[in-house]
Amino acid sequence: MLASSGKLDRRELTRALLADRGDMLVIAGLGAPAWDITAVGDRAENLPLWGGMGGAAMIGLGLALAQPRRKVLVLTGDGEMLMGIGSLATIAVQRPANLSIVVQDNEHYGETGMQETATKHGVDLVTMAKGAGFKHTLFVTKPEEVPALREAIHAGRGPFFAVAKIDEASKKLVLPPREGAFLQARMREAVLGPEAHHQL
Amino acid sequence: MDQNAIDKAPDAAAAWPDQIYGLLKKHDIRQVALVPDAGHSRLIKRCLADNGMKVVTLTTEEEGVAMLLGTWLGGEKGILLMQSSGVGNVINMLSLSILHRTPMPMLVTMRGDFGEFNPAQVPMGEATQAVLEAMGTLVKRADTPADIEPTVDATIRLAFNTYRPTATLIGQRIIGAKTFGKD
């Protein structure tokens, strides 16, 4: 699970977190997290984002509030989380037990030329989440810590927030479907059944 | 309402805030995302008192647009309440509604619109309708109290029946402009 840098490999981490995921719903932030969940296995319970930077965690909140009995995971990058950092306050106040947010932190904007993000310069997202009011958090850097991270995501004692420091290298592009209406409709059908398309 | 507050709330006798609340119930709106505005203050109180509604106070309006996508993914209906200045904060996030064809009704109380006192409100107030429409939002204005109920009803219906962002702009003429005694 380690890259040659000694840091976690993002795709192996994603694979481990999504193993035996049950009916968990996954929102992936635009860019590499969206490619990662698709590489692990594209399916109706995935919503890989193509845009809306800064919105992934809040999409997770709306979904978690609408479906309180289902686990919801937001898997996103450090740049995307920083852009929507205020949403940590919004989510902490709502306290959805079924929502987890995991930031795959490579300390760079990976899609735009690997410019450094604020986390490269000491900004600590876990501390920010704690300050917002998240009671359950984890900071993960080693493979032996990943099982506890997976366990926390599946435990339903949220809201849960974690940062996993990962190797910065980009992986092979595995693109999800680009048709947003399809991505939305298939997740709604996975959640609501065929009647999703007949809602009045 | 605090008499020293910079924004103006609807007159206590005005029926329209309660009419909007009634429409939210009629359309089974379960999630209400908002950045507070004095113009929406009574409506917000009604929503907070309703156990069937989840009221989410946002740090910035764009959070609400993202949230409405999640709301719809999970099979509920939501709405975003904000002031015209907040419309400037949601522009890029509205891409989600167009891309995914997500119903996103918005109720916007206008500032910088009719007899405004605060010069800072005017630039965004002037731009509100234009930027919403530039992002594909179907916008209708309500400039008299009697306009509000049918216009908000149409805005909610249009969002959920045709899968897109829609907005009612509630004119400042209805709410009035605060003047700090400088009439």
C-alpha cells in the first residue's frame, strides 16, 4: 500500500476503504478522487464529481440527511476540501451520524500542474475539523492505520473526518461517465428503486 | 426584530412569509438551506419550529447549492433561501444543477433593488437576475405581496417538474429599505 516515497498509495488506500462497502454511498471530489473510486469499481452507488469544486462535503450532508440509515462517504482531495472549508462548520452543527469525510491529502493541486496547496505549508485539516466540532477524527499516514480508518467510516458514529497523507504521484486516468444526469439518476435509483424516476 | 438591525424584516401583518411556509409544506420540502436574511426571518422561524424540516444554516450560499444535489440524490426535496448578495456566491456551484439536472429552487430577497440605503448592496443587487440567468436559472420576480404566493409556487413546481435551477426574486419594494432614520 506504500508508494516508493514511503507514503500511502492513493488508489490502494481507496481500494481498502471501499472493500466490502455494503450499500454505502460515495461522493468523490473532482479530479483524482473521482478517478480513484472509478478505478476501484464504477457503480450506481458512486457519484464521481466533474465540477462543483468545494461542494463535495455538502453534497454528502444533503444525502446523509435525506438517508439517515445509509452510510455516506465523501472522498475528496485537500484542494477541494480547502475550497469548501466552511462546510466543516455547517456539517459539525448538523451532526449526521452516517456521514464520513476522508481527505486524500497529497498537498498538491493534482489536475492543474501539481501546485502546492496550503496543507503543504502546515495547514492541518484535522485540527480545523476538530475546531469546527467534529468529535471523531483520524490522521493517517501508515498502512497499519488504514483498517482503523475503514472501520471508522463504516461504524456510523459520525460525523467523522479524516486526513490520509498520500503519495503525490498521479495514477493512471480511469474516467467515470461524464453524463451528469446519468450519474444522478443511477444513484437515485440505487437509493430509491425504480420509483426514483416517477417521483411527482 | 432588532430596530438597530441593518436589514428590514417584513411587516408583522404581512401574510406572505406564512404563505411561503405553507407552500414548502404543500410541496413536501424537507431540507431548507439558508444564509439568513431579515426578509426571510419569519419564514426561517416557522421552518425551525417544524420537526419535519431540516434547517441547515450555511457559512456561504454555495454550500446550499451543493447540499441540494445531495438532498435530491437521497430522494428528498430542498430549497435555498438567501439574500441577493448571496447569489454572487453560488455562481459556479450552479453548474451542478445543469450538469446533473438537479431541481434547485431558490428564494431570494432583494437588496440594492428599490430605494436601497446601503451603496454596497447595489452592485450585486443589480447583477442578481443577470448572473442567475447566465447560469441557466429560470427567474421570476415578485414585486407585490400578492405576487409572492403564485410566483413561489411556480418556482418550486418548475424546479421539480423540469429539473433545473429556478428562483423567485422577492423585490425590495415589498420588504422596504432600512434608512436608519435618514429619511
